Amino acid sequence: MADETVGIVGAGIVGLAVGREITLRRPGTSVVVFEKEDSIGAHQTGHNSGVVHAGIYYAPGSLKARLCTRGRSMLREYCVERGLPYEECGKLVVAVTPGELPRLERLASLAEVNGVPGLRRLVASGITDVEPHALGLAALHSPRTAITDFVRIAEEFGRDIVSAGGEILLGRGVTAVHRERRGGLRVVAGGHAESVSRLVVCAGLHADRVGRLVSDTAEPRIVPFRGEYMRVRASKAGLVRGMIYPVPDPRYPFLGVHFTRRVGGGLEVGPNAVPAMAREGYQRWRVDPRELLRIASWPGSGRLVARHWRTGLREMRGSLSVRAYLRDARRYVPDIGPADVVRAGAGVRAQALDRDGTLVDDFRVHRLGGVTVVRNAPSPAATSSMAIAEHIVTAMGRGD
Ligand SMILES: Cc1cc2nc3c(=O)[nH]c(=O)nc-3n(C[C@H](O)[C@H](O)[C@H](O)COP(=O)(O)OP(=O)(O)OC[C@H]3O[C@@H](n4cnc5c(N)ncnc54)[C@H](O)[C@@H]3O)c2cc1C
């Protein structure tokens, strides 16, 4: 019989990585994963760009910087060992105006401190050696940035949990958590209750809501941002060999619309970042009035809008018009125009927002009395998932 049972809320890549790490590092502990959907990776894990980031952008010393770098090498090793897709097709970050050059240089310094492997600075002629159809004044080349299939990785983590004796309960949304008098927690999910000794919440778009069930706060709040993709028609898909990104606007935690190859073949452009009107608002017109009210009544939202309404309007215009959507991307790949793309679905980012209107940039994990809540795990959390798991399970071992 198991010494203890750890419950996990959410069968996305982070929850399953944590479950797997527990089975490896805490022998005698059994794992039970509660997932409200009928499949693994149904939300962010299954609706992202599939990029294994190399750690270019992140503030040195932040959790993102540490866990992305470590997570990338852990993930690479795991994919190679298990025969999962992992293609190092490399990435360019391209500056197209003189004003972007100092920001590119700053990224280069961050990337060096973060130990991004093989990073090179390129002048204009060097850009076309790597990507013959890209244009720019200068670029960074990260040859080890890779693409993968995060759902297949999450499913493999799930198989590891089950072969170690754990359970993944699909279609079991957690609706209540009660602290038991003799210690431990009672988790109510899908009409059944299970006792666990500890709980780890990795609920993505519902991190604040589930976090509120196990603590006295729902802060920071989750604000959903839809990221829409376009697929490049086959006739032009060969124009990009790997990935081409713009220099991001440092005021936002999003990387800007970029070109990305997919492991199954094909080339995509995206994602943009448009405020979503529902937590799982994959369609543009999906509106959840209760959710809107919740977002509008949160003080952080008003402050965010006051600061960034211009960018918000520009993103919305890009969402409505393919021409406006491609305007930025055409600055660095001019040969792909509106006639060369078709709309290709969307993902919704779980972006945490603080009360003062700050978009939380770093990963955020709270721990309290046997409960760990992952409050903010946006990109590159899929890349970093195995290192986030290691970080959480190490803290568990210390009794934090
Ligand atoms: C458009 C987009 C592009 C991105 N691109 C990249 C990229 O290229 N590279 C990268 O590294 N990262 C990328 N990311 C980020 C990455 O996808 C996420 O950081 C990562 O998937 C987070 O994993 P997760 O397990 O925390 O969340 P999720 O995958 O969202 O999983 C959370 C799970 O919790 C479940 N859940 C919620 N509430 C409950 C409940 N009450 N009971 C039971 N289950 C519940 C949900 O159903 C869901 O399955 C991108 C994200 C988006 C949206």
C-alpha cells in the first residue's frame, strides 16, 4: 500500500510532468490526476506553437530563465530516449528597423547570460544564408531551438504515471477541496470524493478558480488571451526553413507573430494576442458574460486597459483582417501575403494579471500546507515542464 497519495489537478503537460516526477523521486507515493476533459492536453498543451525554446528572452535569475534552459535539455533527452518528435530546425529573431537594434542587442546579452547554446549574431547578409526569404538589418540565430508535439509528450508522461501504478481520471473536474481534520485533503471531482495527502494544482486557464478552492485567494487572476494562427498554403510553405520571430515588445510577455514549422509538416504564422471573451474562448465570437463581468470587476483589468488599449485595438484589428494580421510578419518575410494563408485555429493563453494591472511575466508557484498551486505557467512552460516538475517536487521533499 502507498505511504501517501498526491492528487494533481489538470492533465496538461505541467500536471503530468509533476505526476511523473513524483513517481520517480518519491517511491511509495501514489499519484492520482484529475482532469475535467476527456483527453490529455485538451487546452494550452494542445493549442500552442510546439516550439522548444532555448531561453533567449528571460530575465537572468528568473524561474523562466532557469527552468527553460534546464527544461529544454531534459525534454530533448526524453524525446530522444522515447522516439518522440524533436527537430532542431533553429530560429532567427530579426530586427527590421534601426530602433529595434538596441533591443536585439539586449536580447543577445540576456541569451548569453542564460547560456543559450550556439547563439550567433548575424548581419543582414547572414540572415539570408540561414533563411533565404527573410529580410532584416540584423538577427540572432539560435540553431538549437526546436519543434515538437507537446500532446504526445504529455501522453507519454501519462503512460509513465500509469505504469508506476498511478491513475489518470479523465472527465473528473474538481469542484471542491476540503481539509480533513486528521490531515490530508478530500477532493470532490465528478461527483466522487477521493482522499489525498497533498495536492498540486496545474489547472492552466482555471488556475485562479481552482486555487481559490484550496486557499483564501484567487490572486493573481487569470485573464485569457486568444492566440490565432494562419496556415501558409503549400505553394509558399517552403519559403521558411525553421522559425522566424520579430524582436518582441518588452512591455508584453508575448513574443509577436512569428513563422513556425510544424512537426507534422507545414508552416504557420502566429499567434497574435487578443483578449478572449471566455476562458476557453477558442472562437472569436464566443462570449461568456459572467467571465466578462469577472474580468471587468478586477482592478488589475482597468489598469491594464488604461495602459495598453492602443495595442489591444491593434491586435483586434489584426484578428478581423488577414491583411492587418500579416502587416508585421511581412516586414521580415515579405513574400508571404494575405492570399497565401488560411485561418488555422487558435489557442487561449492563461495569463495571470496582478491587482496593480501588471501582466505576470515569470512563472509563479504558491505553496501552503500540503497544497502547491501553479498560478502562472505561460510560455515557455511547455518547454520547461520537466524542470518545473523537478522544482515543485524538490520543494515538496524539503517539506515546503
Ligand atoms: C497560443 C499559445 C502558444 C504557445 N506556444 C508555446 C510554445 O511554442 N512553447 C512553449 O513552451 N509554450 C508555449 N505555450 C505555453 C504552453 O502551452 C503552456 O505554458 C503549457 O501548455 C501549460 O501547461 P499546463 O499543464 O499548465 O496547462 P494546460 O495545458 O492548459 O492544462 C491545464 C489542465 O487543467 C485542466 N483543468 C482545469 N480546471 C480543472 C478542474 N477544475 N478539474 C480538473 N481539471 C481541470 C484543464 O482541462 C487542462 O487540461 C503556448 C501557449 C499558447 C496558448
